[in-house]
Amino acid sequence: MLAAEWLSWPETKTLVQAFATQKVPIRFVGGSVRDALLGRTVSDIDAATPVSPEKTIEILENSNIHAIPTGIAHGTVTAVIEKRHFQITSLRKDIATNGRHATVAYTDDWKEDASRRDFTMNALYLSPEGELFDYFAGEADARAGRVVFIGDAAKRIAEDYLRILRFFRFYAHYGKTAPDAKALMACRAGASHIKTLSEERVQHELMRLLAAAKSYHAISFMFEEKILPEILGFDIISRAPLRRLEEMMAAFSAPISIATKLYSLLQTAESNASINDIALRLKLSNADKSQMQKLEKLHAEISIAISFPAQKKLIRKYGSDLFTEALLLCWAQSNDMIDKGHPYHAMLMLARQWQAPEFPVTGKDLLAHGIVEGKGMGEILRELEEAWEEADYKTNKEELLQRLKK
């Protein structure tokens, strides 16, 4: 029995009661079961049932539960209970696959549904009473940190080549042992087919992989198996900066954004790949592209020799979070010891502890002193702000405005 905490949520009980009233089985499946087994935080909950999606909607509506046909073509209905969403999918079996999508039919066989899932740790089912159904030794694999394909790895990859990226993504988040050799061989053999996948699907998996606290090991295996060039459009020379970034994350409790991790790979590219190139290839969001562009500018301005006042100016200009990520990237690329006595650590502490003050003078203040609006006003404001920065931000508004009389 598995005492998953979320089984006792009022919303979960409401969902279970709706199906029990109609005497229809429902089990929870996939990530929520796997993560409950491993003691990880669970937020999204998926369920499965042997009835059709139309019947699922009927069951939910009979219990006054809002039903959304989010993926009804694939058998999925979303139940909205209070603020929680539950995705409920009808049991399925594959009829045909083409490397990108599957044609499915509904079934009432739980093991048949489990057999079409990718990894053993994702084919775990949990009854509302806490009984675990494990058809392919997924519990043992999950606890041991083994990412294992259900059945023949090459065949499972040929059904959907996105499973190559999913294999490395799950390895980044759950792997504790060396990757399965047959799975690696199958991933390498199918790598050339990654180009047949949509950029959005590829980007989604890569970014979720990089979100892992220890994505370096998965990226390393992707590098060694010649899979990264198929994804990025270029090869990388070194993975060391990414490894060191993640070591610093752990050592200093310093969060590093996914965009910064991706940028660290771009920095070690064998070609002259640009941010625009990778943003176009992966269809990055405007936010991620902008983050990388700002990081590129700031990264060029930071060095171990940068003065204390210059550090403060950059923190004010870019913000402490981006400044922190840029300086950690510089440190990661330096190969210097990761030590609290290092000058970069003092910069990190400044970014964490110093609260950048707000410039006290505004255009309204200048207007009150007879300065007319226009280009000249902007130049005067910049001159006053530079004087304020040179005085280590200690000059007050009155002292700054006194300069207008000189």
C-alpha cells in the first residue's frame, strides 16, 4: 500500500466519489504515483479509467464537476474541482505509430494501457485505497533511479522519436546509475529522426531537462551519443561550465535559470552559433531569448578585476538575479576553485545583500528648478545620476539639486 498524501485531498476524494457512485473504476497513474513513491512533491495528478471519454464527462457532470474535453481526441478529459485540475484518460492501446504520433483505440485492459507507456517508472497505477499496480517492475526501477523502457528500447523509440529526449530528461531528474546501455544505443541510432519532430516538442523536452538540478550528466551522455547536435544545430566543446554552474547552485543555494544553462552551452559551441540562431531553431519564448541577450551583454562586462562601484552599477542596471547568474557563469568558465574566499564569492554576497537605492531626483524636480523638458533635461539627469553613483549613492536630493546652481 502507498499512502500518497494527495489521496486525502478533498478534491481527490470528490473525484473518486464521482466514479464510485457510477461503479466505474478509476486509478491514478504516472508522475503523481512515481513521485509519491519517491517522496517528491506532487502537484499534477493524472488518472485513468476503462470507460470512454464521453462516459467520463457524463460521470463528472452528474456529480456537478466541471469537465473540459482538453484532449478528447486522445481520450483525455480534465476535471476541475475547486482550484485543482485532474487529467483523466481512457485506457488505450496503440493501433499504429509513425515516429511522431500514434493511432489508438480504447481498451479495458489496464496492463495493455501500461504497455504503451514509455518507461517502467511511468507505468505505475494507484487505486483510491492506496493499492499499487506495477506491471513492469517500475517500483524497483524508480527507487533505484533506473530509467528503463518498457519492452524493446529501439521499437519504443521508433514509435515516437521524442522518447529519445524524454529518456534523457527523465535520466536528468531521476537517474542514479549509469544509463541503460541498450537504451543509449537505441537513442543514438534514432537521433537523426529528431529533425522530424516539431521544434516546440523538442524545445519543451530540452528545457524541462535543463530544469533538473543535475542536468549535466544527461547533457554529457547526449553529447557522447552525438544527440546534442541534432537538437541544437551545433556541437559543444565543453560541458564543464554547465557542471560547475550546477555545483555552484548546490554550494551557494543559487538558483540558475534554464535560459542561463542553455546559454552556457552556446558559449562552448564549435561554430559561431548565436542567440538568434538557437532561439529560431528551438522556437524559444521571447522571455528566454531576452534573458539570454541581457546575459550576453552583462557577461561581457563582468570580470574578476571589476571594481566595487562598477559592480553596484551593474546590479542597479540589470538586477541582482541576472548579475548573480552572469558572475557565476564567468566563475564557471574560469576553472578557478569554487571557494568562499574567491573574489567572485564576494561579488555574489554583494548581489545578495546590497539593496540598490532609487535615484532621488526626477524630471519634476528639474522642472521645479526651471529646467525645460527635452534632450537637455535627460543629459542633466544622467550627469546627476553619475555624480550620485560616484558618491556611493550617499548624496541626497537636496545636495544633488544644489549642483544646478553651480
